[in-house]
Amino acid sequence: MTNFQIYKKTLGFSLRRVLIDFLTLILFACLIAAGYFILEKVNGNGMIGLLIGLFAAIIAAVIISRFVSFKLKAGQIAMMTKGVTEGELPDDVIAAGKNVVKERFITVAAYFAVTGAIKGVFNELGRLLTKAGERLGGETGKTVGSIVSSAVATLISYLCDCCLGWVFYSKDKGAFKASCEGAVLFFKHGKALLKNVGRIFGIGLLSFVVIGGVFFLIFALILSNFMEFFQTMAVWLAENAESAEEFPDLLKDPQMLMIGSSILLAVIIWSFLHSTFIRPFVLTGVLRNYMEAGINDMPTEESFESVKNVSRKFAKLAEKADA
């Protein structure tokens, strides 16, 4: 199967996650509004009700995320892994993906224990790479370090998903053992896997320019009809600033405030659409390279020892795998 065929077959997971996220957002807003209006009507303490509603909304969002969204994301990665390693997918990929996740992680706690360990190892790796930029010193070092940190964070999110794919692939091994192997793959085949950086950032930048640019123009055209609102907002922000002199000029100018709002809304929409439709396609290609590297040259005990010397979190993960 080609990357695009696998992407099309597994896109249903992304669409269902979008629906769940949308319904969660509506529930979030309803709980907050309900808390405010109920207590405002009962005893006039609307703000307390708002905080209670916010607390209830956060709990509901966490529960939905852990018990619904995680199955969809993990199921999608499981089916992508099956597609790139076996060259075929079942007709009902949604049901098959959920079953694979259930078989691999009997409980929700087991899933989050493994994914948390994976993120811990790769985040530690990310901090090591970021320090390379900071060592330049001064403001230049901070700037380079910040850029490297952002780039590494994006790369790590893909590596964590690929490592989870390796866990699904390694059915005959414990989840923690497979997680260790997945982490070692990056150290062992780092140069080969870093070739994915061009795909990740190239397609990401293209989608940002195209999708973000289109929605910026749309929001700018819409919001330009509400300049009176932005004039009022600019005055209110200036009057309520702790220090008017230090207050950003951007927020004192209604026109710039409108443009800034358009950019913010465009970035939010881009992030939403990119994560739903573009990122899964990119991940399919990255995952294929990752899996091929591991299958063609499996991690060895020597590789494990070398990574233990670099990462303390990996050493702890390896202890769990051996237990």
C-alpha cells in the first residue's frame, strides 16, 4: 500500500476525533455557562458558579480525552503501522484499530504509563539537543536555542507516535520492552530518520502558508466590518493596562488589533485543520521510514547500553522492561 492509500483508509480516525473534540468543546462551554447562570440566578454569585462550571468542564474533558480520544489516536497509529509493515488493512479499520489497542493495552492506565514513558525519554533527548544552541551564549544563543527547541518539539511528537507504532508492531514483546526498542531506533538510525525533517517541516510550512493565508484573508475581510468594536477594545485595553507606556503599541491601534485578531484566528484554524488532515499524511511517511529502519536492523543490547549512558529516563524505562 502507498502512503496515500494508508492515509485515506485511516482518515476516519481523524474525522471521529474532530467530532469528539467539537462535542467536547460544546460541552465545555455549556458547563461553564450553566454554572454561571444557575448561581447568578440563585444567589447572585455568578463568578463562583463560573469557576465551578469550569472545574466540571475540565474534569469532563479529561475523562473524554482519556477514555475516547486516546483509543482513536492509538487505533490510527496501530492501523498505520499495520499498513506500512504488512501492506494491507482490514475493511473496518476503525473496529480493528480499537481491538488492537484493547489487546495491547488492557487498561487505560497501561496505555498512559507506556506513552508517558516514551514522551519522557524523547523529551529528555530534546532538551539535550536544545542545549547545543544555547551553548552559543548571549542573546544569539537564546534565540538559536528557542528555534531548536521548537523544531525538536515538533520532531519529538512524530517520534513518540512512531515509537508507539513500534510497540504495536512488536506483539511478542512487553510494551515497555518494545518502547525501549523504539527509543533505541532513533539513536541507532538517527541520521536516516532525520531525513524526515524535510518532509515534516516542508509540508508543515506549506500548509501554514496556504491554509493560514487563506483564513487570514477571510477573517480580515469579516472583522474589518467591526472596526467600531476594535476601537472600543483598544481604548479599554489601554485604560486597563498596568503601565500604558509599556503596553504594546499593537494593541493601541484598532487596525493592528483587527489584523492581530485575524492572524490569531487563522493560526487556530490552521492548527486544527493541519492536525486533522495534513499531519496524519506526514506521519504515514515518517512511520514507514522508522519501521523499515528498525525491521532491517533491529536494536541490539549494545545499543541499549549506549542509550542508557545518555538518558537517565531511558535507563529507568529499561529497568521496567526487565522487571
